[in-house]
Amino acid sequence: MFLALKEIQHEKLRYGLITLMFILISYLIMILMGMMLGLAHENTAAIDSWGTQTVFLSKNSNDSLSQSLISQEKRPNYRPDHMATIGVAPAVAKQGKDKENVQFVGLNRNEFIFRDKLQLTAGRKAQNNREVVTDQSLKNKGFKIGDQLRLNSQGPKLKIVGFVKNAQLSVAPVVYGSLTSWRQLRSVQPNIVGSALISDQAMSTATAPKLQHYTVKQFVNKLPGYSAQNTTFTFMIGFLMIISLVIIAVFLYILTIQKLPHFAVLRAQGIPAKNLISSTIYQSLLLVAVGAAGGILLTLLTKQVLPEGLPMEINWLAIAGLSLALLVLGIIGALLPVRVIAKIDPVAALNQ
């Protein structure tokens, strides 16, 4: 460690530029991770806020929540404390000149989602079919309590009476209303009761044998674009990790080759090869650790200045995992120059 620190202090510019490069790589990796988590949250925030464990859709829905229609005869009897019927329909909410793509979610007021899971940030819950509560993101886009909005330019006007947090579905804010309003919006037959059954408990297929059963993980992975989006970001982060490994290995190798005469002198003076090897590994870990810390700091600063509508999520567990992965890559990257150091012949190196 002493040799590593002394060398960095002596070559401040060289190691400063290398550290800056590690900071930028770490920053890019963490920004991509934050955006991936942010977009995933906007896809599933409402589902997570319901405490969802099990989902039932109609068997001919092709795994699509918006295309699922459950009839009265196929819906089983259930206790409203742990299961709820919801109706989902994409819509355009219009109020004056303000327009916004939303997901309308119809609820029964006597079931657990409406009673226990709506986290109000302002106003109150809807008390009749002409009232709705919306995601708080609409508040930042010009909508306010008391506004009368119309969905898809048809049907009756609905009054906003409250705002809730964590109400986003498929990257769109949710408007919570009644199942009666949902039926009018979808223009369905009277025997259609909803789009899905949601439970906050793990249930088997026997609970609703006439419907398609999904665990929450299976259901989320079926959301449009969710898996493809996460896979894309994961590949990008993975390739950046590989690039980081190559850069660490190449730079340390070049530095080691440049220092071979110095290492040869140290070996000739009797300093063991293991001391030089440990110095190189410490140097690699120190550079990567500073780079990761700088990347975290830049990520937090970026989060503060980003517009509120841009999806980005800070997850400290994910950040810790990425930082640990970068440190491991630093050790792996140091193996190439370590091999060169281990094979140094002091006499041959000095003669060169």
C-alpha cells in the first residue's frame, strides 16, 4: 500500500486522468442502472402499491391486462379483504387545454385496494361514480383538485378529489375511479365485471379455475415492453463492465511495462515480488474505489438536477452491488500486470 500511494502522489497527473476515466465509467453505469430502475418503477408502481401477490386474468386475454375481460359467471366468490376486482383501460385525460395519457383503473369501494392501499397525498378518496383520484404526477402537469376532466372526449365529466402517490402503470399515471365508470369507458356488456382479480396473498389456480393464474413476477414480466426494456439496460451495463475490465487491465499493463526498470532495481535490492504484486493490486483497488465513489457522487448530484418527470431511481443496494462488482473487476484487471511482475528477471531487465 505504501508503494502504491507514493507512486500515485509522484505521478499526480497521470493517475488523476486514469481516475477521472474510472469516475466517468462508474457514473455512466450508475446512471443507466438508475434509469432502468426508474422505468421499471413507472411500469409497476401501482401493482407494487397494492401489495400484489397473485393476479387472475381471463384465459383469452393473451396475458394482456388491458385486453382481459372477466364475466360474472367466471369470477369466483371471494373475501374483499384480500382480493379485489379491477377494471383497466388506457385513456386520454383532458381538462381544458391539458391532455395526458393515463391508465384508468376502476375499483370497488368495499374492497381492500380502495380501502387500504390508496396512499393519499392530498384531498380525499372518491365517494361516487363521478369522482376520481389521480397520481400526484398529474398535479405537476396542471391538474388540480376540483378540476373536471373527461376521458377520451366522451362520457361524463369526472371530478378530481384527491392525489395519490405510487400510482403509475405501464409508464402512465393512474386515474382511480369506479368500476361503473370503467364499464362506460370500455362500453362492455353488463355481465362483464372487470379486467383482473388482484390478491395480496399467494393463491393457487384452484381459487379461480376459470381464469388464468399468474404470480406477481410472472404478471410483471408480461407487461408490454417490461422485459425487453430491462434486458436492454442489463446488456448495456454488462458491456460497460467488460469495457471497464479491459481498460483497467490495459492501463495497468502499460504502466507496469513502463516501470519494469524500476521494478528490476527493487528486485535487485531484495524486495520480494509479492510486495510489488500487492502494491499493484492495492493501486488498482484504490483507483477503482475512488472512481466508484466519484460516480456515486455525480449520480446523486444528477438526480437532484434532473427534471421531475424523468424516470430515475436511486437504490442503495444496487449501487453497493455495482461498486463491489467494479472492485472485483479491478482485482481481475490487475492480474495481467501481476503476471508480468512475477516474471521479472532483474539482470535481464537492467541490461535492457
